[in-house]
Amino acid sequence: MTRPTALIAEDEQLLAQALRAELAQAWPELEVVAMVGDGRSAVAAALERLPDVLFLDIRMPGQDGLSAAAELADTWPLEKAPLPQLVFVTAYDEYAVRAFEQQAVDYVLKPVLPERLRKTVGRLQAALAARAPAPDSASAAIEETLAQWRRVLSAAGTGALPGSPAAAPAPLKLIAASDAGGSTVRMVPIDEVQYFEAADKYVRVLTASHEYLIRTPLKQLLPQLDANAFWQVHRAVVVNTNAIESVHRDEAGKLHLQLRGRAERLAVSRLFAHLFRAM
């Protein structure tokens, strides 16, 4: 029988070594195939090794664990291996832990607590034992795992999903954004925004005919938007649903959005494809 495998992404080397040592005690059969210290390395190593379990530190330099998980959800080669089980590593935070517990999400606290880790190991072993579906149920199994990942990422704070309570008391009506040259700041009505796209240090604000820039990160912007009107469709894209003209499915099964007045098509991540299933 093939040994289960895991990847540990933790930027504090001593904590990573402690987690590995405790896993060796709690789950001797588990093989840790890679240990990395940042999100980008985690994505690269995970796509190369295709582990069964990902232990991702939420806060890492560069790309954090949340962004790494969102990227892997969209790039994981499902034809080669099922999506891995996802466990977040976090410093103790009462609010975060409560959010995880409410979503039945697995997490590991720093410093590593052996008793809590054994519970996580038990859940992981049960999940891996149950994830070998019959061929005709493979699609349902993928959707179930994606739903789990959505719950994990939502609980961990990636941003609002449609129907999630907004953190701000009232959604934005106007957004202050710079023009392409950066010399002028314009007050753009939020209803005119067709989509937001993260790009390097900025977020692009696209209307039907203009492009503006803001410095507010996408994950900070999301809670300020009306979650019923603005949907995250990709880790780097939030779209105004009122601007969607059509939804297209390509030969590989990937969804793309065509917006009114825009020539480009926007790719929809696997994590958010369920939003358009009814369409």
C-alpha cells in the first residue's frame, strides 16, 4: 500500500521541524516529501510532488498560505491526483480558531500541541481512506473537495463569498482611483465598475471604457463590496455580476466570462465555478 505523503510550508524553520517531529510520532506512516518556507515554493513543490496533505502556514513572506491554496485549487492536475487535504498552521487566535471550528476546518496551532495534532491526524486518515471514489462518482468527489476548500479559505479570511456577511456597515458607493498616469484621482461610481483585478502592487479597476488603479489589496477591498453584486471568480479577480453578458465553457471544461463593453474574457477558477452552475 502506498504511504500517504505531505508537504509542510512554514517559514519558521524550528516550528517546521517541530511539526515534522510530532507528525512522525502521531502518524509514522506519513512521508513528508517537501518542506518549504513560502507560498510560491509551496505551490511549486506541491505541483511537482502531488502530496496527499498540505500543511500551510497562513502567514508567510511573499505569497501566504491562503493565496497558495487558492492558486493550487485552480492549477492542480486532477487527472494525475485528487486534491489534497488542507490543514492550516496558525498562531493562536481565538477568533480564527472559532471560525475554523464552525466550518469543521482542520488547523494546527503554533506551537504544535501533540493532543490537537493527533485529532487532526485522525481526521486526515479518515478523509484519505474515504476519498477513493468509484469512477462514476469521481466528479462528485472533486466537487465535494472543492466545497471543503471554499469553506477552509472562507474561514481563514480570503474574503467574502456571495451570501457572506460584509465586514463593513455599508457597501462602497464610490471608489477613489487614479488614472493610468497617476496624476489624477477620480471618484468612480461602484456600479460602473465591471471588475477588479490584482496586478503587482496595484488593483486594476475596469469600467466599460476606462481603467483606473487603486492600492487597496483585493482581500481588503472585498469586505467593502456588496457581496450579492460583486463575486470573486478567481484569486485575482472580482467581477460585478450585473456586467456579465455571457458565460462560456471551453473544451477543457473551464468557464470564462464575457462582460458588456469589454473585449477580454475572464477565467473562472475551479473554486468559484459552482456560482455559475445554474447558468
